[in-house]
Amino acid sequence: MDTDRDLAVRPFADRRTRPRSASRAPHRRRTGTARRTRPGPGPGTAQCLGRRPVGRSPSPHARITPLPEPAGRLGVPHRSAAPARAKAASKPGKVLGKALRKEYRRLAGRMEPAFDMAPGPERDAAIHHARKAVKRLRYAAEAARPALGGPARRLGKRAKAVQQVSGAQHDSVVTREAVLRLAVSAHAAGEPGFTWGVLHGREGATADARERQLPQAWAKARAAARSKALRS
């Protein structure tokens, strides 16, 4: 008669005496024919990548998809730049000289009215607005130096001087505004404001000195921009 222990041990004993082939089949290595393959891209993927689907004749331009014409303002496409590039390659001096004159006219349209204004915040803002155009003219002149030589180098140097003088004037304006706010805060806190007043006066004198230097620097830049060498 089987005891409880025999009934519990019998399944494990039968498993040890059972042949290996009957318990499980030996591990078989996969062959090349039974290898699983990943699904390839469908025709939609080929169209997105700019490639031809499998089965068609290859082409050297199959992987290159031409980009659409870049859109300008209001979604209107730009005109082709190929004629402009061809003209710049054949006559770089003429094309770059025209570009410099265009940047100068932009600058003159901002700087000249600023000189006619009375001293004050509006004049300071106008000079700062003109300074942005001075930077454009300077960088354009520096880019045109290989083609135009000395005239472009001279114009870039004169524009840099105008940029530095107008930048120093704008820094003084911003500093005066900050000093004035600090003086008001100090007065509200019961602190003496004499030191802030001295700093405000010094920055005002610095701004006035830069404004007196600006017309002379602008006159030199204007003469360099009107050079005959840039009009050829």
C-alpha cells in the first residue's frame, strides 16, 4: 500500500527515469532558411523617403527629392535666385556695390532725421534705431572687402566708428535711467541721494560728449559710402 510519501515522490522519480527524447526534444539551432526577417518598408515609406519602391530600375536621382521653393512673406514664393547668383559671380563688384548703397540709404533715412530732433528721449531712441542700420552697413562692407578692396574696408571702418559712438551714447542713456530709479528708491528709504545725483550728472555729460562726436563720425561714414569706387 502506497504511503503519502510514495505518492508525493513518484512523479519526480518517473521524470528522472523517463528518456530524454520522451520528455522534451533537444534544442535545434536555427538554420538560414528558418530565420525570421523583419518586415520591410512599404510603398508609402519609400515615397516619404524620396526613394523608388523595390522592383523598379534604380536611378542616380532616386534618393534626392527636390525641395519646394521657399515662401516669402504672406506665403508668396521667392523669385529664383539663380540669375542673381550668376550676375554676382560675373560682376561681384557691381552687385556688392549696389548692396552697400542700399544699406547706406537705409542708414541715412534713420540717422539724418535723428540729428534734426531736439535732445531728449525721442532723439535717443532714433539714434539707437539708426545704430541697428549701422551694424548692417558695417557687416555688408566687411563681406564686400574681397571684391571691392580698399573702398569697402574704409566704409566698414567708418561705419564701425559710428556704431561705437552711438553705442556709447545709448549706454549712457540706459545708465542714467537706472541711476535715476536707484536714486528714487534711496530717497523713499530715507537714504541720501547725493551720490546718485553725481553719477547721473556724469552719465549725462558722457552722453552729451558722444552726441557731439556723432555728427563728425557720421560725416566720414557718409563720404566713404558715396565714394565713386562703390558706384562702378
